Amino acid sequence: MPHQDLFEAAKSAMNNSHSPYSSFPVGAAIRATSGKIYAGCNIENASYPEGWCAETSAISHMIVGGDKEISEILVLSQKMEKITPCGGCRQRISEFAKANTSVHLCDADGVVETVTIGNLLPAGFELDGTK
Ligand code: THU
């Protein structure tokens, strides 16, 4: 399967998800432009708004690992036919991606659809127009 390494990394991360409140484990995996893979899972909290998403965890690992540019990102939940990143994560992904960067949307078995971050967030916030 194409993207098998990314899918396996996201699946392994999803299996470590801390999601006792939603029972909705999510995994994400980034291939950085360096070629390194960074994975993450959602981490929930008893104070619900303090939890965060799998994509955010993966971005955190990428930054700690010394990379700054996403080549492609894959998102997976075993409980959804085609999970898509939430709005906040679309903005976070955009910070480290180009408009044509691929986002692979998965079900439990593999990639269902590949879109771009520009498709998902066509008018994200940027500081370029600052006066
Ligand atoms: N979640 C993610 O990890 N990524 C998404 O793109 C959507 C939602 C998590 C947050 C929360 O822990 C659970 O899924 C249910 O919303």
C-alpha cells in the first residue's frame, strides 16, 4: 500500500492514544521534508478543553526532532470512515506546510482520500498582509 510507513506510524501512535473521555482514539503521522517520520496521538484531559489532537502531537514531535516542513501528513481513526483534521489543526498544519501539501485521510484499513491542506483551509490566517 502507498504510504504504508506513514499509516503504520499513525496506527501505532493511535494505539497509545489517551482518550478515555471520548473513546475516540486518533493517530497522525508526518513525513518531514528531511524524510523523517513523526507520529502523534490525541491526549485528553479530565478538564476537557485541555486535551489536544493527534495532529498537534505529531507537529510537536516534528519540531522537537528539528524539522520545520511537512512533506505529507496522514490522519487515522479506527472509528471513522474518513477522518479530517479539525479547524485548529488545519491552521497548525498550514504553519509548516505549503498549500499543495498532501493530507491523507484514512479509515482503519488505509488511505481513503488524499487532499491538500490548501483544499482544507483555503483562507487560513497569515501575517503576510500585516501593515
Ligand atoms: N481529534 C483529533 O485528535 N484529531 C482530529 O482531527 C479531530 C479530533 C480528537 C480530539 C478528541 O480527543 C477526540 O478526537 C474527539 O474529538
